[in-house]
Amino acid sequence: MAGTLQADGTTSEEQEIVVISGQSVELRLDEDVILATRVEYNRTRRTLTLIGAGQYTTTQNGSTQVLKGSGLVVDLGSQALTGEDVIISDANLEIRGEAVSRVPGQLT
């Protein structure tokens, strides 16, 4: 697992962004795993943005769900997720689509 961590400063809205990049970035949040080549963590909004293709694996109540796509955005506060060109799979189901929006317990 190789990656670099650097603070990119603030935007005009005074938001602090931390960029994590490398050939293979892996983040673990509790039981969730995020894989990407570049992740931007917005400390102010508490969001993770996976730049380019990425994967978000989450486990809840013993069930594992894998979301693969481009530009995935994970809201750490609400556990909501959005993305484009996605594949969502679990043990029984695989869904492919152009966009996804997920709030805990639901997909749209």
C-alpha cells in the first residue's frame, strides 16, 4: 500500500482538503474499505471523493456490498454515497448503471 498524504490548503469557501494519492490507495473506516488511486478528504464537509475509478466495500449486518465506479463521493456523516458509471454487487445481486445515489438502506 503506497500513497502520499498532503494538505492542499483551503478553497474560497475555507474548506480544508487533504489529498491521498498513489498507485494503490486503501482506506479503512471501521468495516468499510475504499480503494482508489486518488482520494480527496474534505475535512470541513466530512466527505471522501474518489477521483477516477474507485471501489467502496461496506459491510453491514454481516452482508457485504461492493460499489465500483467513477467519481464516488462518500459522506462520512450521513453514510450517503453518489457516483457515476457504477457496478453495485453483493452475494445475490449485481446492478450496473450510469449513476448511483445511496442513503443508508436505500439505492436510487
